[in-house]
Amino acid sequence: MQAQTKTDDLASVVDELRRREAFVMVSHVKPDGDTLGAGLALGIALKQLGKRVAYFQQDPVPRNLRFLPDSEFVARALPTDLPPDTLFVFCDMSDPARAGEFLPPLQRENMLDIDHHLGNAHFGAYNLVIPEETSTGTVVVRILRALGIPIDARIATCILTTIMTDTGGFMHSNTTPQTLELSAELMRAGADKERITDEIFGNKRIAAIRLLGEVLAVMRFSSEGRYCYSYIDEPMLARTGADGEDSEDLVNVLLRVEGVHAAALFKAFDGEIRVSLRSDGSVNVQQAAAQLGGGGHFRASGLTHPGPLPEAFAAVEAALLQEGLATTASA
């Protein structure tokens, strides 16, 4: 099949889902509620059509996502008897490399790319990439409706998790009236918003709270207070008893500081420096991340930097300045 440079129409994707008999839902490394929830929702739905479904994820399911239906079946190992035309469905990633090094090489004809990232590479033989959607999970809703599959409580829980993850609990600007209407529909179908809220945003371990204290103690400001950044390193994790999962969402605390328009959290552990970027909407952090080989969304993105930390600090700030950080209006 020739290289695909555009998003396929929904009908073509649905036809392919109906035609194939076996599927593997693929989540990205360091999984969040959107990549995992979208894949689980579609996997559960396809099982209702009598399809065979497996779930691949290089990293373990995070503690705060283990409540999701079917998450107990997510694994790094793939079944050994998958048919040759198994369709691998990549959820919420602009590049297949985001799936990690343990996913075996695949033929492009057996790859479906479902996403809502602006910088998606359309790497699959089939691509359903809709940037105006709130989450990859809401892209999946379009598929489910086209397939004629009712949204039951299990699917609703997965989809609402994707929405709440990518809207920051309905706080981000991608919380449109349509998003709220769909969320109400999902709650009526049986999604437990209170539990999802607790799992995604609450129930923080003591270690995570201690880690937050360390992050706040070393946070720095530049561009007249418009940019706030901090870091986590191995000694911090050792002192607090925290791990990588405890670092999730801490960058949003930095963004909430008065007068801050862009925030970054540098995670210098596990042999690399991963950078989480957030914006209040006045700085395009997706483009800033793209300058350094990363990607994401206008307000939320990330990248990996070779380091060391001082060089990563300088590179990220320079990228943000190119995207207008120095000229953002004061709040």
C-alpha cells in the first residue's frame, strides 16, 4: 500500500475493523489515561463483535489506572499464535516508536493509527487522526457509533477516563460543550465520575506529596515570572520513597502559580531526562517540544533530552522563547 499522508475517512477504518478478526491494542510508554482508556474501550467493543483482542503495553499499568475494565489483560508479551493479518491499533501516539522497543517489527499494512495529536505522522496504513477531538478516546467514540456498538458501563468508564485525563478534570480549554454533553452521556451509561476523579487526580501516596515538596523547593522562574520550571532526580526519589508514577501531574502545579504562562518539569531518572511542558494557552508548547524532537498538544507536550540537566534547562527555555514566551502578556 502506498504511503498515507492524510487521515482516512471513518467509513474506511470501520470497514477494516469489521473485516479483520484479530487485534492488538497498543499503548505508548509511560501510559496515561488516554492511551490506555482508548485502547481498552475499543478492545472491549470489538470483543462484543466476536473479535479476538489482545493488549500490548511495554510498561506496567500505572497504579491509578488499574481500576479500568480489562486492564488486567494488558501485557508486554504478545500471544504467539496471532494470525498474520492481525491489526495493531496504536492509540494516542504520533509516532510508532512511542510504543517502545519491545513491540516487534510490523508491516505497515497491519497498523491502524488513532490519535488527536497535531503532529501525527500518519504512520499506519489506516489513520484516523482528528486534532479537534478532546482525546483519543473521543475519536474512538466516533468509531463505536459507526460500528453500531452501544456504550455500556465498562466502555463508558474507559472513555470518560480519557476525557478527564486530557481535560485535566474539565479544567482545560478543550472542555467544549460537546465534551461535557458526551461526559454526561457516559455517566448515564454507568461511568463513575467520582471514582475516576479519585483515581486520576486524588489518592496520592505520601511519597508523592513529599516529592511535590522537593519539586517546589527547587522550582525556578524566568521571563519575569512567566516561566516556571523544576526537576526531579534520583536522590529526590530516594529521599521521598517516590517513583516515576508519583511524578505525574506535578508539572500542572507549577503552571498554576500566579503569573506563570508556561511550565516545565524535568525528570532526570531511569537513565534519561524526560520533560513535561504545559501552557496556559499563550505559548504553543507543542511546537516548542517539536523543536527538540518531542510532540504533543498546544497546551501539553513532552520530549526527551540527552542532558545533562543544565543543557536541558537552556534548550527548553530557548525553544519556549522562540514560541513567544518573552512576549506573552502579563496576567
